[in-house]
Amino acid sequence: NGGKGYFDAVARHPYVEPTSWGLGYLQNEIARLQTVMLRNDDSETPIWITESGWSSAGHWTDNQQAEAVDIGYGYLVNIEGIGPVFWFNFRNRGADPNSFDDNLGLIDFEWNRKPVYYSYQAFIAEDKR
């Protein structure tokens, strides 16, 4: 039985970019997890999105990162069984404009608010669930 009965939620980190890849990638990511959970009689266990976010690196712009909040979070928070959704990361980890990992923040490396900061702020203020 593995860990069955020893956990209260399933954590997932769906790093798929809904603005340029399309929402289908995110939907498939969640659907695959739900299928495994159903097969193992865990469909009532909540799914927590413990890391999510979209980078503004490379060919993704700051505005696309901001748009991804409405698209991605708008989808996630309306799925039955999805628990809390956590953003990663508050601040960019570095200043390399081409590094995916350096550009996941709501604010940039110099502590300036990025467009995604305002999208995230508006999204959580509206409580779209």
C-alpha cells in the first residue's frame, strides 16, 4: 500500500506555461495526477499546488508572466479538489534575463515590482474561487 493512509494531501508542482504553450498542458498535468489518484482510490484526497509560477525569462515577457496568473490560477482554483495554490518565488533569484529559475519572482532581483506582482495581487483580492 505504500504511503496510502499516511498523507492528508498530494503536492504537485505543475511548471507548465499556459500563455504560450496553451492551457491544455496545465489541464493535462492535473488530469494525469487525478487519474493516478482515482486508480489508487485517492480521489477524495486534496491536491495542493505547493509550487507554481511562470518565468519571465527568454522568450516569455513580463506581461506574459502576468497574464499566466489569470489563465493558470483561474483554471487551478476552480478545479474540485484543488487545495491551496502557492506561488514560487516572491523575488527573482538572480539577474540573468535568460535564466528560467532567475525570473520566477513577483518582484525582480532589484526589488522592483513586476507586472505579475499586480496581476497576482488583483487575483487574490478578487477571491475567484
